[in-house]
Amino acid sequence: MEEETITTLVLVSLAAVTAPLLAEWLVRRVRVPGVVIEIVLGILIGPQLLDIAHRDHVVDGLAELGLTFLMFLAGYEIELHTIKGRPLNLALVSWGFSLILAFSFAYTLVANGSALSILLIGLCLTTTAVGTLLPIVRDAGLLQSRLGPYFIGAGTIGEFGPIVAIAVLLTGDEPIKTIVFLCAFMLVAAAAAAITLRAHPPQWIRLLRKHLNSSAQLPVRIAVLLVVVLVWVASQLGLDALLGAFAAGLIVRLSTSSSEHDPVRIKLEAIGFGFLIPIFFIVSGMRFDLAALRSDPTQIIRVPMFLLAFFMVRGIPVMLLYQKDLSDAARSALALLASTQLPLIVVIVTIGLETGRVLPVNATALITAGMLSVLLYPSLALVKMRGGRAETVDGPVVEFEPDRVADQPAATSVD
């Protein structure tokens, strides 16, 4: 390994350790999610400022693995039985309205020459950073409240919908052919799910439990194998690898019994949030193009414009459609959470830059707005819920405890 690569990995590792420490220090002053600190530290050590850390194939490869694991853990957190019915139906209808609003806004930008692609800008506005939000929401105790299933539903569609759209519309030149391949991938994923759900002979279960805490770590190795296989299948079919990672998370969660869920989750999160995922966010900061905004300070107005657009596109449908299901406070909180975006924005604008379908200034403004959404919207959502009482799905009430909120997705939680 080259000396420059080792130096960069040392700096990235130092930033990964510094981020939660800074988050802990800042918590008494202002609540700053760790992912924002990680991106800021990446900007600091990257070529835009100090220029002491440099990307190469090793660093970028680890960052890609981090994004893959982020999507895998986002899929792993989805419990389909908790969102089926009204939460899922409302999430689908809400995202449909979001698409209309997003493409209308993007059309306006393209029409006046402020953007190049309706599709790319529109998809950026319809995402939800469920993987980033899950640790915050879970540690706040909101997943067990009445808000929980509706948040999971909105977040799942806000993540899965854009991933499918990316696979079909952004990563291939022949949409019809891509749709056929997508159907083929879904069949492969369904077959994998059926096998994992049915293959539970007693001796196999005993073997997995025996090696859950041994040096073999067999359940973790099987989970990683499934991620790699489905990512490979997606790539071979010309689909985005994130689709494979997300599907792998869903399948592993379906095949994990309730008694094994927490031990397996903790181990998988240790790999993700303890190692790979911070690298993705820090390297995203190193890729950040400050020069695009500094070259024309008048373009900075794009940042608050996109930040407001996130809420208009994702939040307004929630405010309108969930009136009969959630209290005003919970509905406002859900609207803010659904409007929180970042990881998929990074993915979409990266594709846009590589294909020449996004202006550099828009790419930088979108990522900056995404960072601000992670910084502001979850905190505002928790303020909305602070001091309130949230009904659980089954009827009793759960006190909302804002002080329990984790400011940094850590190894004790997954997005």
C-alpha cells in the first residue's frame, strides 16, 4: 500500500474518531448529527481546504463499501409487518405526490437554465435518509410510538423508490431493457428470501447459534456473503449496486428470528457504523466542491432554495395526507423527518457529474442542503415531539424522552 494511501487512511480514521467526540462536546450547545461532522471533517482534510488527505482507488473503494453497508443496514431495519396496511399505503401515495411536486420544481429550474436534468434534480428531492435517521429515531424511543410505523413506511418508500428509479433511469441507456433486468433481479431476490425463510432445520439453527459469538461469526459472514452476492447480481444486470445492498438487508432481517435480531444487529452495525460508513461520509466531504460556490457567491442562494424544496416536496404531502392518522405534533415531526436527505443525494449527483447531467454548482448546493437537512430537520422534529406523549400502536402511551436521542449514529445502532 502506498504511503499517501496510508496517510489518508490515518487521517480518515482520526476524523471518524473525532466526529462522535465533537458531537458529544457540542450536544450541550447545539445538537449536531455525527454524519454532518464527518462530512465537514472530510472537507477540512480534503483538497478544498487543508489538502492533506487524497483519494485513490483504495480510499474510494472503502467509501463505496461504506455506502453499500449503509443501504444494507437501512434495509435490515425495515420490518415489513409493522408498515403493511395504512402506513405503507400512505407512504406510497405521499411519495407519488412528492414525485409530481419534485418534477414540477425541477422543470422550472431547467426551463430558466438553472439546471440540466429534470429527472436528476427531481429524484434528489424525493429521497429520505432513513438509514441516517433510524438511529436517531430509535434512540429517542419514537419507533415504539404511534409515529414509528408511519416513519418507517415513509422512510422505506423514500429510500427504495429513488433506488429503483436510479437503477432504471440513471444507470442505463435502455430503460426497457433495464426494467426487464430489474424484474429478473427481483425474482433472484425473492428466491433468496424464500430459501432463507424456509431453510431452518434444527441442526442449522443450532449451528448458527453456536457460532454467533465464536471466532467464526457465522451469521455475520452469511449476511456479508448475501450482500456481496446480491450486489454482484445487481451489477451484472446493469443495475445500481445499492439496490442489491438494500434487498440483502431486507432478506437478512426477514430470516433473522426475534431472539437473534439484537445480537446480529449489533455485530452488523459494528462493521457498518464502527468502520465502513464513517469512511463514506468523510470521503464524501473530501469530494465536496467548495470552489463551485466560491466562484460565484450569488449561487449560494441555491442552498436554502434546495433545503426549502426538500420540505415542500416531501413534507407537504405528509402534512396533507396524514391528518386522520397522527396528531399535529407527530405529523409535523414526520414531515420534517421525511424531508431529511443526504446519502442518496450524494449518489445521484455523483452519477449526474459523471454523465454531465448536473451543474457542479447544483451538485454542491444539493449536498450542502442535504447536510443542513440532516443538521436541522431531525432536531426540529424532536422539538415538535418534546414534552409530548405518543400513543403506541397497541394503545398504551410512551413518554417521549428527547434526552435519549443519539447525536451520532454509532456502533450501537445502524441509517
